[in-house]
Amino acid sequence: MITAVSLWIIPCLIAFILVVAVIRKVPAYEAFVEGAKEGVGMSFAIIPYLVGMLVAISVFRESGAMEFFIDLIRPALHALGVPADIVPLAMIRPLSGTGALGMTSDLIATHGPDSFIGRLASTMQGSTDTTFYVLTVYFGAVGIKKMGDALKVGLLADVIGIASAIVVVTLVFG
């Protein structure tokens, strides 16, 4: 049943939108084209922000700074019972969803989906967000330059999500 619903949900949603447009006498095609024009313009406007963010991520990873940081906190992680393999995912997740997904896939391929690390990586992937990406794209798209409070709250939510994932996976699968 879920497969049938998933196959029909998008066509039904589009049909519903078109029916509502006809009832309200809205020129649906013209509105769609106008929205597409705005979307293309916005895409070009956010490209510099995305390139800057991706370059910063690459420099951080390739410079060895991530490995240095992990080696620095490894004793504290061991004392807390947190595997050091999960730290790169926790650091990259607020920056890049695609990078985090790649790391999660790699952790699952290396340790297995039913391992503690595989379950922890999956839970962290679902309980955190790409804070910097969201701020870069959405704030950059509308021209907001001061995003300090939103950044603090977003990173706090990520820290809470990571900590909650560790606690829950440890309690449930320990």
C-alpha cells in the first residue's frame, strides 16, 4: 500500500494544485514560469556562498586539522565511551549533508549496519541538520548578512542532537 501511495502522491498533488488554480482562475502555467525564472536567478545568487562553504570544508579536511582535533580529544572520547570514528561525522554534519551522508555510508560499510557505530551514525544523521548549509543558502538567498543568533541556535541544536543520539543508541543498543 505504501508503494502505491508513494507512486501516486506527486501526480495527485500536482492535479490538486491545477484544480485549485482553475477554480481560483489563476493562470497556472504563467505562474509556474514566473516562479521558475525566480528560482534560476536565486540559484545564481547563492553559488558564491556554496562555493565558499565547500572550499572551507575541503581545506579543513585536507589540511589535517580534522585528524589533529580527533587525536586531541581521543582520550576524552574513550573515557565517555564514544567511538572516535564518529567524530568526523559529527563535525561534518553541520557543514555538508552530502559529505555527512558519504561518511555515514563509509562507516556503515566499514563497521556494518547493525554495529554500534553504524547505528550511531544513522541516528546522528537523522537527528542533526546541515546548519551552515541552511544558513548559507537561505540567508544568502535573501541577503541576510548577520546570522549570529541563528548560527548559535542551530549549532546548539546540532550538539543536542549529537549528544541525544549517543545517549539513545548507548541505552538502546549499548
